[in-house]
Amino acid sequence: MFFSIDPSNSVAIYEQIVRQVKFAIAEGTLCPGQLLPSVRQLSQQLAINPNTIARAYQQLQADQVIETLRGRGLTVCAGATERCREIRRSLIAQRLRSALAEALHGGLKAAEIREIVKNQLELLSGTVATVASAPNEAGTS
Amino acid sequence: MFFSIDPSNSVAIYEQIVRQVKFAIAEGTLCPGQLLPSVRQLSQQLAINPNTIARAYQQLQADQVIETLRGRGLTVCAGATERCREIRRSLIAQRLRSALAEALHGGLKAAEIREIVKNQLELLSGTVATVASAPNEAGTS
Amino acid sequence: MFFSIDPSNSVAIYEQIVRQVKFAIAEGTLCPGQLLPSVRQLSQQLAINPNTIARAYQQLQADQVIETLRGRGLTVCAGATERCREIRRSLIAQRLRSALAEALHGGLKAAEIREIVKNQLELLSGTVATVASAPNEAGTS
Amino acid sequence: MFFSIDPSNSVAIYEQIVRQVKFAIAEGTLCPGQLLPSVRQLSQQLAINPNTIARAYQQLQADQVIETLRGRGLTVCAGATERCREIRRSLIAQRLRSALAEALHGGLKAAEIREIVKNQLELLSGTVATVASAPNEAGTS
DNA sequence: GTGGTCTAGACCACC
DNA sequence: GTGGTCTAGACCACC
């Protein structure tokens, strides 16, 4: 698990950790049953106060993504992979929908939007083209 | 000018005002030379702290969208209409692009994205054309 | 709002606060739109660290029971009354069901259980009898 | 003796062991005079830290349910069967009473409670009578 | 060793 | 004034 935390980012540090853990689980980098780095350990690795790490982990527990094994640490819940993927997909789809709505609403014509979408997808698909044969994982790098 | 402010929204109130003024200018509801409501007046109308209104107006001045007419109040700058339209369009286009990037990045396939875009555009274009029939989706600025 | 906090109780202080707020909302003591006591105020009143209060309030926000009005404080969400009632009822019903299951499982005969239930309801209903005409609020003292 | 330990359960592991031993004694699965599995043996069988097993056994000794036979190990005390049964029954009855009190207190009407009790008893009595037909609900200790 | 909770005190943006 | 975040350091039960 590698985290990259940016303390000057406007999203809170604990929230950055939450997202990166969910992302890692969705990606399969972190699997159900696996132990997370301990609060103290991660706190040292990232040079961040243990309380902040603990807060992120508490959030992840509330989201039913990880659970505590008494005295041993925190593990990824069974089913978390699918849950995290689903959360991600629906957040993304929703964000996409609202960006489209806002675009139409804010003066772009449907044709212009289609153009942007087409260009953007071609531009970005370059990276993805080679992975086209693996249906589910495409583009999760 | 009608503003709708939501204090429980995560974007700051002053920022909501800034956006709505720029939007109204881009739309032509507010025209160059026109006087804005005074701080006190708007503060009363929205039941919001005058400092907050003042801050929004300062921001709009910094963005060169409004300017003070000494002793008379604040007016929309000449050229603000085009500038606001341009600001809006580029913000929107950028947001759209980043939503698309994130979507690809986060596991949606290009085909799925195209599908969402297509559906959404049909859905919303319909709504825009015949606003009255779809009551709820219309005003989601 | 009166809170009674017991720091020697095994349930965490922040959790005691969370429960009492939900209870007060379910009861109607705290109504949608009403402001909660501020973090600092409650912290003084209960002689408890502000962080602990803040944590309780954050939990209540995550539970969609309260929401922040930027710069003004925290209010009870619309619909929170029903939500809190429903939460309470289902928690209680579930606890009751599992107590019954455990009782049967653990050696009490159905007849004994019925006896305990009957006695207990009679014993406790005394308090409630006079309120029998107000269907929904019965016994929420 | 089969134990099923869940480290992600909120009740401590040593406490889970204590309860299961008492339960087994109350049920007659474990009889006075019988030797308990050694700390090491149980520790291996459950893949649990020996200290945790030792702590459970200490607790059971304090509760006068088991006692050490010098050099031989730990045995179930004489009279433990009845004591465990009694402990269990009174714990259960008390839990039931408090669940009922809380239910009344928390907004369920006496009639609703009677309904839940009735349904639950029918449901579970059925299950107990013909365990084999309802696979999942049987072992919910 | 593990996480969970709490206090104390600081700084921030926002109103 | 408001809440939100973070650090620092303590203590606890559990394993």
C-alpha cells in the first residue's frame, strides 16, 4: 500500500486516506481478509498524527469497508471489493451526469458536448486501448 | 434578480452568490451598466449577514465582473456578459473533461460512458425543449 | 436540551451524546430546523472536551440526523424526527427479537417466556396507562 | 467441545470463550469432573493467543465454574451444571425484561410488543422442533 | 503489540 | 461567533 497525501490539498487528510483505501480495495490492491497497516505504522510512514489515521480508519469502518480484529488490527471486510467498486462507479456516473446537466444548462449545445466527449474519450483511450481485452479492470490504473 | 441560497450546502454562501451573479450576467438577466442590489438590501432579502454579501461583491470586483460607481453603488462592468459566458463555458468544459477522465480512470468503459452521455443528453434536451412537462429536473443549476 | 452523561459508563461519551440527541429528536424535544447547542457551549455545560462534542456531532451528521449551517451552527435535518423514530423502533424490535431467541435457545420454555413478558408488560404499563389515548407517543418518556 | 470464535465481534474473545464454556456446561456437553482442553491445545485449535485462553480460564475459575486439579489440568466443578444453568437463566430473564422495558420506553405499544413476542415464539418454536428444515436460524447462539 | 477514547490546545474558513 | 481539522500526548482493554 502506497499512499500519497497532500496536506495542502483542500480535501482533509483523513478523507484522502479514506479515498485511497477504498480505491485500493476497488482495484484489488487490498483484498478482503488482508490486514491494513497499523495506525502507528502508517502514522510514521506518512509523518501524520496517529489520531488522523485513526479517524480515517473509523470512517472506513462506518462505511463497512474494514473491520477490527480485536487486538490484532483492521482488515478489509468480506465483500468490500464489490462494495468499493460499486460506490466508485455510482459516484462517478453521478458526477458525470451532473457535469452533463450543468453543461447543457450552462450554455453548451448538445453538439458541442458530444464533441468534447468524443475528443476526450479518444485522447484518454490511448492509454487504455491495450487493456481492452480485460473487460472489468480496464483503466483502473 | 432572484438568488436561492442554501446554507447547508458545502459551498460557501458568498461563493453561491458569486456564482449566481455571474450566471445571471452570462444569461443576460443582469446587463452591463445595471445596478446590483445594495449590500443591505440583498442582506435583508436573503436574511444573510451583510459581511457575507460584501465579501461576494468584493470577489466579483476582483474578478472584474462588477465595479463601483462612486456614490451610486455597484454595476455590471462593460464586457462582463461575454466574460461571464466565457468563464462559464470554460469551467464547464473543464469540469466535463475531468469527469470523463475520472470516469475512465475509475472503471467505466468508454462504451458505458458513451451510453450515459447519450441517455443524459436525450433526457435533458427533451426537458429543455419542453420544460413544463418534466417539473423536477429543470432547475438543477 | 438536558444531557446526562456518565463518564464511567462503558459506552463512550460521544456515543451517549449521539443517542440522547437521537432520542430527543424522536421524542420531539428537538425539532427539524432547530439549532443544537454549540460545540463550545455544550462542552462547557457538560464539562467535556469540545473535541468529544464535535465527534458526537460529526457522527450525527454522518447519520443524516443533523446538518451544518455554515458559520451558524448545526440544525436538525428535515425528516429527522421520523428517521430517528424509525431507527429507534427497529433497533428495539431487533433487540427484543434476539432476546427472545436467546431465551428460547438458552433453556427457557415458551410458557415461561410468555409469563415473564406478561408480568413485565403489566408492571411497566402502569406508568403508561394514562397516555393510552395518544397512540404514537405512548411511553416515550 | 467446539468453540466458534469471531474476532471481529465486539465482545472480547476471552469473554466469548467464557460464555461458550458456561453454555456447554449448562447444556451438559461438559460435565463436572471432566477435564478442559489445555491452554496450549485450545490455543492451537482456535489459532488464538494462549494468553487469551488463559484469561478465559482464570475468569471461569473466579466464577467457580472450573477449578485446577494440581498437575492434571482444569476440571468442571461439582455443581457447575446447575450453577451455569441458573446463571444463564437469570441473565436471560433479566435481558428479556430489560429489552421489554426498553421497548415500551422507546415507543412500541404493549400490543405491538405482544405481537412481536407471539410471532417470534411461534417462529422459533417451530424451528426448535424441526431444526433440520430451517438451516440458517438454528445456531444463532 | 493492536485500536478506541479522551483531553488540551492550535489554526482555519466562514458568517 | 460557528464548526472542521490537526497535532500531541495520555490511558484503556484486549491480544
